[in-house]
Amino acid sequence: MKMNTIILNADDAANNYLTNMMDLINGDLKYNTVLDTAESLADLGRDLRELLSAVPTVAFNAFRDQFRSGSTMCFVSEEDGRNLETWNDRNEEFQIAIFRNDGQPVGLYGKDVLSW
């Protein structure tokens, strides 16, 4: 059986996450206090440090936790997001593989982990 796979570069995925989360934070500025915004920014900084950690288990767990919490679409392109939704609607198997710039794997995340 064919496995639908999206391959991501860890830096690019983290940059997509940063862009999407900054859009959310900016959109909430009128609703949040300065301290709420500061906390959101601090959390985002922590998330990015973990996603890009040189410690393999930290990076693997950070991506897995973000995927499980429903942030999958924050990491992928619009086209990849549409593919994930199509595969999911068709009840097909799918996965996301993440690699560092030097080719080292960060992790392989299956359908059971990926949520949005």
C-alpha cells in the first residue's frame, strides 16, 4: 500500500510555525493585555527553541507535542495542508517526515499523531 508522505525541513517547518503563531498573536493584540501578549511571545520562543533543539529527543518530542495539540497545519504549506485533509477525508494513511539541513532525521510522525 502506498504511504502518503510529506517531507519537511525542520528550519522551514519552524519558520512556518513562527509566521502562523505571530499572525495569531498579532490578531489577538486588541483582546489581550500586554502581559498576556508577553507570555504568548515567551511561550513561542520556548517552543521554537525546543523545535530546533540540537538534542534529538527534545526536537522529536516538541514536534510530536505540537502535532498532537492540533498545530499540524501551522508547519506545512497550504498545498501540503490540502493534501493532509484530502488523505484524511479518504481515510488514507499519511505521515510527515522531518529532517535537519544536514539530512539528520528529526522524526517520522504518523496519522495517529497529526491533528488539526
